[in-house]
Amino acid sequence: MEPVVVLILFAVFLGALSQRVTGMGFGLVSGPFLVLLLDPFSGIILVNICGIVASFSVFARTFAEVEWPSFRHLALGAVIGTIPGALIASALPTAPLQILIGLLIIVSLISSLTLGRLGRRIPANLGTRMGTGILSGAMSAAAGAGGPAVSAYAVLTNWEQRSFAATLQPFLVVGTASAVVAKVIVHGGVWPDLTMGTWIGLGLVLVAGLVGGDVLSRRVDTSIARIGMLVLAFGGGAAALVKGIVGLV
């Protein structure tokens, strides 16, 4: 097996593991590696495909804890947000776009954590959910990073971790699928050029990562899972920012 294939499989395994334990993180963990190992276009498509499968698999185990009203409002906003996100992605050069998204992720998370420490909260209602969904959808279509916006919302509304992680799964399925459709319509897409053996391997490591994450999730405290979620979100923002700066240089 070629080294690049091994690295692709390992990246997908880590992403699936993170998705099950923290509720998010597939794109944040595996995305940067897959883009580097493949290319920016087919890499993002592969991230989206595997991310949809991972989220749907986790959703099948956690659907009883989903807050359906919250899901409907967030998902509707995400579908709307993918349209301007795809347009922005097609209009801006890659490096400035990555810098913009990275800064947006970092600033939103720092702001939410600061306000949370000060005891400031926002109401969990139709307006805040729709607004969060629109921002998440736009970021997902523009850079494959829709999770951090919802993470900031969870902090500011003090959303209980288990319910948040469960609701996030169908939301990510809808948001990611909408982002893929919007990007293909606006500026096309490139299907990953992988062998049948590699596709089978991807399926196996996805299952292995989700099963391993299921075992870990029973042993990891919810506060630790929330910290892991925020670390992943910050890491995704930092990775996008650094990659954009390097691209400009």
C-alpha cells in the first residue's frame, strides 16, 4: 500500500474518532491532511463525503437525544447560508478566503468564550438559531468548516453537551450536503481519483473510528468532550489562517 494511501486512511480514522467523541471535528481533523494529500478540490469533496457518512452514522446512535426544533431552525439557516458561501468561495482567491475564514472562526470562538466567562448569554430562539445556521452554512460552503459557528452558539446558549452533540449530527448531514450541492452548481467539483481498494479501506477505517469513538465516549466526561470540541474548532481556525498566510507568501 502506498504511503499516501496509508496517510489518507489514518486521517479519515482520526476524523471519525473525533466525530463520535466530541460531536464534530471530522472536517477539522482530517480536512487539512486530505487537502494536502490530494488537492484542494477533490480533497474537500472527500472530506464532505466521509463527513456526511460519519455524521449520519453517529446520528443513528444518538437520534433519541436530538432537539428537533433546534435542528429544524439551524438546518434551514444552513441551507440558505450555503448560497452566499459558495458564491464567496468562487469569487475570492483561495489564500485570502482561508485567512478570512480562519480569523472568523478564531474571533467567534474567543468572543463566545469571553462572554460565557462573563456570564453573558444569548437566547436560544428562532432568530439566533437561524443566524447561526446561516453563518455555519456559509462557512461550510466556503471552506468546509461549518462546525465552529455552532460551537460558539452552544457556548453562548449553555447548550448541554450530549444534546448538542446529538443535534449536531443531522444538522451537519444537511449542511454539508447542501454545501456540496451549492459548490458543484456554482463552480463545479472534482471527484477523488481513488482505487476501489482505497474506497473499501475508507469504509473500513470510518467504521473503526466510529466504533472506537463510541467506546471512548462512554468513558469521557462531558466537560472533557466540550473542551475537545473547542480545541478542534480553534485548531481548524488556526490551520485555515496559517495555510492562507503561507499561500499569500
